[in-house]
Amino acid sequence: MSARTLPLLFLNLGGEMLYILDQRLRAQSIPGEKARKVMNDIITTMFNKKFMEELFKPQELYSKKALRTVYDRLAHASIMRLNQASMDKLYDLMTMAFKYQVLLCPRPKDILLVTFNHLDAIKDFIYDSPGIMNQVDETFRQLIETYGPLSDGEFQLIRQTLLVFFQDMHIRVSIFLKDKVQNSNGRFVLPISGPVPWGTEVPGLIRMFNHDGDEVKRTEFTTPGNYVTPQREGSFGLYGDRVLKLGTNMYSVSRPVETHMSGSSKHLASRAKENVIPNPLAKEELNFLARLLGGLEIKNPSGSDTGFRLNLFTTDEEEEHAALTRPEELSYKVIDIEATQEPARREELSCMLEELEAAEPRPASSGKGEDLLALMDGL
């Protein structure tokens, strides 16, 4: 698994989250000033300098539950509030959209271009806020500095890490179903024809080499697709058009979007139960989240900024129905961590950590050595 995957996963999922929230804010006719405040607050938190510094450090991907906790906190970084069913739907839409984009990337390195597309769109949301724009520009710089020198093989490992993360997620999305890019079981329909990237050859030929690097044998095989090679470098044609569209806002044209559990929900449920098994890295994940979340202080809204609830469904009845019908095994158990000095909270966190340590002993010194509570106290 690649230790350079987490920033790409976080930024692209965050970009999809902002697309969806922007669409729902407009659909619910939230006043412009209030909607801008929501988007600005979330983007400011998302691109917090300290958060980004931690995010770009080489590290393994965290569990789906730990990552979901970050997005739950992020979505509530302003005066907007989401019910559990709406938050579930938001996260489902985010993950399935980015999964489809990863699957469509002809070259592993195109994942970086998808990330740039998301950041470009995010800048459109904050065009009138130069301070926040500088935060996003700094992230652009970090992306180029971190991923520019990586080889094709390293990007292939990043792509495989992302696909492993998404492999058991088969949520049906109405837009994808209507566009016939997703089957009724929640699996995506991928093209098997079209142009290949510049510098690559069309499938159908296997070359074998000896230990000196000399080609000793060729074998051809028949492919079901019809592939073409660009005539010259930079002549992307359909290939380039497809890459340029990946990561762009598919909600810019208002379309109703629903999510449904696929026919393989039993398999998904069994995988979800596996995630309940204590993880030896669980305490480290909590430490990581506490350090990041504790450093992102969200100012309480002023008296003039009253909070409001955003519904990801068309009606409240649909939201309630979704909450009741979602299998319990597939509901995200969000961990709500607050860096507070209250004795009751400290005792609750201590019990949580004791349970984790009892279930799975913490590995010997990990280099992050601070205790969770001591770390919170330091913040």
C-alpha cells in the first residue's frame, strides 16, 4: 500500500462533498449570504494549514470509519447541520463519485489531474475570499511538490491503494443508473474502447525479455475493445476530453440524486461487520483525529447567524424513511471527539482508550508516543 494516498483521497472526497452541498444549498433556496458562509467555513477548515501539514506526511490510509469521522466534523464546521440519514447519503455520494473517477483514469497519474480539477472548482466557490484562496493555492503547491517527482509505478501503487479502499462499496446512485454507467448491483460499467494515453500502446501484445533485457518472444492476443493511438504528443482527442471532465462538478445542472443499497448488501454487511473487529491502529487513528480536530477551532456563530438544517433528500419524509431502512450494519458509527477539560469527558475518553487497548494491545513505540488525553491537553 502507498503511504502517499491519503491527501489525494481526502481532497477529492472533499471536493465532491462541496459540489453536493452547493447543489443542495441552492435546491433548498438557502439565502446567498448564508450559503456563502457555509461554503467558506467548510473550505477554510478543510485547507487549514496545520491540517494540511499533517495530511501530507507519509502515512497509511485510515479506516473508513475514521475517515468518515473527519468528514462529519468537516460538514458541520459552520452553521449548517445534517441529520444522520443525510450525512450517510452525502458520504455515499462522495465515495461513489470519486470511485468512478478513479476507475475511469486511463493512466494512474491522471488521478493527480482529477485532484487539480477538484481544487480548481473549489476556488470558484471562494473567488471573493482572497485569504481562503491563498490556503487552496498553498495546497496546489504542496501537491506539485509532493507528487510531481513520483514515478508511474508509484502512481500505480496509489491507484491500487484507492481501489482497495473502495472495493466493497457498491452503492447505487440515480445519476449513474440513468446514465447507464452503473449496473443495478452497484458496479460500474467501464469503457473497453477508445484512445489510449500518449506513450502507451494498444492492448494485444505481450513481449518477453531475457535477463539481459533483450526481447526474445512476442505473443499476440485478441481484445474485445477497439483502441486507437494518438497521432502526436498533446493530441489527446477523446482521451483528453474524458480526463479533463473527471473531477468536475456533475451537479452544476440540477438533477435529483438518490442512493440505494445494491443487491449485494449482504456481502457489504458482512464486510461492515469485519470493520467492527478491533484494529491495532485504532488508538493511533484516534490520536491522529484528536490532534487534527483539536487544532481546528471553529468559532461559534454570532447571534445574527442562526443555524439551519440541510436535507440531502427531497422531503423530510424521505429522509426519515432512509434512516429507518438503512441496514444497521452499514450505518457509520461516528466517533465524536471533543478536546475538553471536563472531568466527565476525560473519564469517557479514558474508558474508550482502555477498551481499545484491552481488545488489541498497542504496538511497541510508534513514534507518535503521546497519550491521547495529554495530546489534547497540549492543544
